[in-house]
Amino acid sequence: MNNEIGLFLDYLGNVRNYSEHTLKNYSADLKKFEIFRSQKGFKSWSDLTQHDVRDFISGIRRNGTSPRSLARLLSSLRSFYKFLNNESLVLNNPTSGINAPKLNSLLPKAMDADMVNRLLDFQPTTWGDFRDKAIAELLYSSGLRLSELCQLNTSDISLESRICRVLGKGKKEREVPIGSLAIKALQAWYNHRELKLVKNERAVFINKNGKRISSRSVQNILKKMSMKMGLPFVNPHMLRHSFASHILESSGDLRAVQELLGHANLSTTQIYTKLDFQHLAKVYDKSHPHAKGK
């Protein structure tokens, strides 16, 4: 039955273009289910019933797994059985009718404009400073994912047109604008980039060895930058979330934010409407005469 799991993962990677990170999550989830299947002595995926799936989920829950992880696990099983059904490898779907645990809505953490300005308000003096400021400015200016930033090549950015071409999730390309402050930071960085550049390296952002920078390095850069500026720990996702919430707050155009972020579904972007409402609620509480009782 591991063969079926392998076929499913190949389908997700080669046909659906899922990221390596997502494939690892699916693989880990299905490995747990395979162990459960083996322990119960089932010889075929068709042998499992809805009761067996509930038994599996209950066992995972008793081990202290969070509701969010349980929901992801059940989603993996549903996708797997949908694939098996489509390939005529099973006759039933035991995941049908099983509801995922209710999740509390986790709103993305966003920084206010003053906090972003404090993070970026410094004059670079070293090679690393010029790179780090360009990284932070571009993340906030264009709302890039961390993986998208690290994958950027110099050919993906046009300083003249102020456009960045991004390869997002599902290997979908999109173009996003680059703000004037990010352009200025990139121009300054390009003037220093070649000092440590390895021959033929195309990456926009490189490490001290002249090779493409890693995601972990970018996370550490922002952590050190925020500490240096006397701010709470800032991560790349916070700058992306701040980009989205600030644009939505000013424009109210959810569709535009969806396109800029590269979300396939509008429902993913709609979480920012909740974030924006939190801001509006705070303004209301501070300003409306009857917002608070005397």
C-alpha cells in the first residue's frame, strides 16, 4: 500500500505542483495512517471504514495533537482517498461525513506603519546592512513570501519598471510592483552585491560566501534587525501580513490584495478583512462617544 501513497505524492508534486514543504506534510500524515493500517491488519485501503478513520483520529487526539494538526491530517486523508477513488483503486471513501475539529480563527500578526518605519529607519554602513535593508524593504513593499524572496534572480527584477516577477505556490507566476524605497534599497544593494558574488550566481540576495541566501538566514537577519532597533521579534510573514493589511486598510480592494499576494482563492485573502475590522473596532472604541460606558 506504500505504492499507492507514492503514486499520490507523485501526483501532488508533478501534476498539482505542490511545494516540497507541503509534500513532506502529506507524507508524514499518511505515514501515520499507514502505521495504523498495518497495526490493525488491513490488507487494502478499501477495507477501512468510517469507524476506523474515527478510531485513528481519536487515537491521534489522545496523544495531545492540536485541533489544527488534526484538521490537516484529516484533510490529507480526504485528498488521498479522493485520489484513490479517481484512480479506481478503492470502491469507498471512509473519510466522507467526518468533520474536522472546530478551529479558532488565527489572524495573521501585522505591524502598524510606525513599527515598520522603526524597523527600516537606519542607514546601512556594511555589506550586510545594505543587503538586509533591501530584503526587509522588498518583503514589505511587495508582500513576498519568504520562499519567493529567496528564489529571486536578478532577471526577475526590473528596477526601471519597478516590477518584480515572482514564482509562487503551485509554480504560478505573478508580477508585483516595487515601491520607491525598496527600489532605492535594491539599487544600493546591487552596488555592493558583487563584492562577494560567486561567478554565475544569479540570486538577488546572497550570503557572505556569495551563494543564494537561505530561508533560515533571512529569518535570522530580521530577528537581529528587530532586536537592534529595539522591536519585538519580526519575521518575514509579519512583513507580508503588514503589506496586505495596510493596502486593504487604505484601498478596501480585496481582489487587488488577492492578486498581489498570489492567493488562488479569495477566501484565503478574506482573513485580512477580519484583521482590518480589528483596527476599525479600536478606532471606534477610542472615538465614538457611546462606545464606552461612563
